[in-house]
Amino acid sequence: MVLANRILSHEGIIDSFGHVNVRHPLHKDRYLLSRSRSPANLTRGDIMEFTQDGEKIGDDPRSPYKERHIHGAIYKDRPDVNAVTHHHARPIIPFTMNKVSLRPMFHMAAVIRKEIPTWDSQDEFGDTHMLLDSMEMGHSLSKVLGQNSVALLRGHGCVCVAQNLNAVCLVSMGARDNAEPVHQTMQIGEVTALTDGEIDMASELLLNDMALARAWDYWIARAGFAGL
């Protein structure tokens, strides 16, 4: 989890306020998440343990992320999900504010799958400070996410889910990397997305253990942790 935070920070996916976390490998009704700290500086000692309702396990006095309820609600609602990212990758933001589809248009982005819904806090909560800081908001987002891998947050960012940390890093990068060519293509003509079959087959190939291991090796080397 430390490496995943460092990787996505280095790749410009998460900034000082984004986060990556993982379902507890031994206690499926808990998850692991850093204390409130910039992901670029995360260490093993920063990791805290939470119930799915966002309650701290033990008497750790450190402040957690306010938006931890994003993760807990998704873990409650999606037993197939074991890793979650919440980030504000800038190329994605315009797609949170209009009806242009972020559906994959090239094969490396197929991991974001066919549907990328948008959650709008205005629908249920009206004007807010834009943070998802309650289980009610977390479950609202999770409902919009449904069985998809990515959901956009209007005027805010994105949430990505997957079966493990390696995969959720790939999904997070796929969302960012698809946004740029979609926007570029719109300047010269109509965007043609991949077919359902192409998305299914390409995502299955990219999310297998061998492909994820190869990608992970590349990412940790770029982030300065080769060999770990």
C-alpha cells in the first residue's frame, strides 16, 4: 500500500489530498488506510486500521482522512473490491462537468470498463464543501458506482476500484490516460470508442497477474523503488 501511494503520487494521479487503500487481508470487514498525510510521503508507520463504518481500530490518536467513508461504503457494498483510490487527476476533471463520455477509446484504457457514471453531490446533499465525509455520502457514491470500475465526482475527481492494489493502480492510470486522447480527438473529429467485446477482452488481458506484475515493476522503477 505504501508503494501504491508513492507510485500514484509520482505518476500525478493523486496529489496531496488523494489516497489509496486496501481491504484488510485477514479481516474482510476492515480496511487499511493512511493517517491524513500526503501520499508522496507515506510510510508503513502511517497506516491505520478501520471498520467499514470508518471507526478507528485501537486508540491511535492521529487524524484520519475525512473522506475515508468513500472506501468503507464501497467495501460494504462491493465484496469483490479489495482496493480503492480516490484522486483528482486534472485531465479527468472536465469530464466530471459535462456529458462527454469517458468510455475507453484505446486498448490500454479498457480496464476502466464500459460505463463511467458521474456522482453529483447536489442530487442528494445540495451545496456542500465537496468532501464525502459521511457514510451516507459514501453509500450514495457507491450506489452510482454500481458494478463499474470507475465513477466520476462532479467538480471533484474520481474513484476507482479493483480486485487488488496493482489492478487499482492500472485502473486509475487508465482513467487519466483515456481522458487526454478523448479530449484531443474531439478537437479534430468524432470520438470512436472501443466496442463492448474489445473492452471485455482487452481488460481481461491487462488485469491478469502477469500483465499486472510487469506494470508494477515499471511503476516502482519510475518512482525510484526498483527491486522492492
